[in-house]
Amino acid sequence: MKSSDWAPTSPKGRGRPRDPKLREAVLKTAARQLYDTGFDRITLEGLAAEAGVGKPTIYRWWPNKAAVITDALLSGFLASPQIELDEQANGTWDGIERWLRILAERISGPYGELMRATTAIIATDAVLGEEILVAYSEPARQVLLSYLRRGIAKGDVQPGAALEPIVDIAWAMIVFIGTTRANPERIPAIVEILRRAAGTDECT
């Protein structure tokens, strides 16, 4: 199973800020503060002071800290792990359990703070939340959905199984672990529930 490094990807431009260097300084500062102190302690005033940017500039480009963090995420200044599902696993459900376990492990590190921040943004800001879901959560869901569809060809998933709800439950498990810091020991039991929901009577 492969996973990406934690280094941020190359930033992608979003609009035309007045000074790209200042914007980059703010977004890099926001990324560092998120991992160091957490989303709750970030303030626009603190970002401005550390990045060396005037407060009027900050407020002109971003209305609140949620907008700054969303911009940092979608522009590549905040990294998230891209974990591939193991095509060589002992069956589809073994692969999904491994995938969930590795994600849960990553959540115990810097990615957990990012997930808690994005979950808060999604819950409180419909516009920013939609941007995050489209660019960040939905691709991960589609990876898992495609893996389940390949499981049908392998005989691990029954044709006609309700795959979308299965993906929703698996992703909800990760969000729950990330936001509550819950012990991931429940993962095998959750995967067993998903397997049964997919109509398979025996473990593969």
C-alpha cells in the first residue's frame, strides 16, 4: 500500500490577489498555526501579525479564519494523505479494513487537526463546506466506491448492493475517529457490518 508524503503539494492559484507573496505568507502561516495550535486558537489578527501583513489586507481577502484555512487547503498549503487501497489484499474487505486502519493512524498525527478543522467549517459554512466536500472528501469517497465495484467482479460484493451508503458509513467512521479522537479498535466490527450490508455471508 502506498501513501503520499506529508509535504504540501504545489499551490494552485485561486483568483488574483493583490500581492501573491503576501497571500502565500498568510496561507503558510495559517497551515503552520493549524498544526501547532489548532483551529480554535487561530485568529485573523494573529495570522496578520506573524505573516507580516496588515489587518486590513487580511480582512479584504478573507472574511474569517475558516475562509483562510479553506483557501490554504484547496491551494495546496495544507497536506492530506492520499492512501491507495491495496489491490493485493486478501479480498476486498481486508483491503478496506487496512485502508481504514492506516487513515485512522494518520488521523492521530497532523491530519487529525486538519480533519477537525474542515469538519467544523463544513458544519458552519455551507459555501466553504461545499468547496471542501467537492475538492477533498468526494474524491476519497469515489476511490472507495470504485474499489467496492471492483469487489463485485471478484465476488466479494454482491451485485446490486447499496454501495453509496456503505461508502458513507466507512467515511463517517473516519470522520468520527478524527473529530473525537476515538480508539480505532472498532474498525474490524464496522467493516464486518459493511460486509454484511453488501450481501456477503462469509469473510473473503
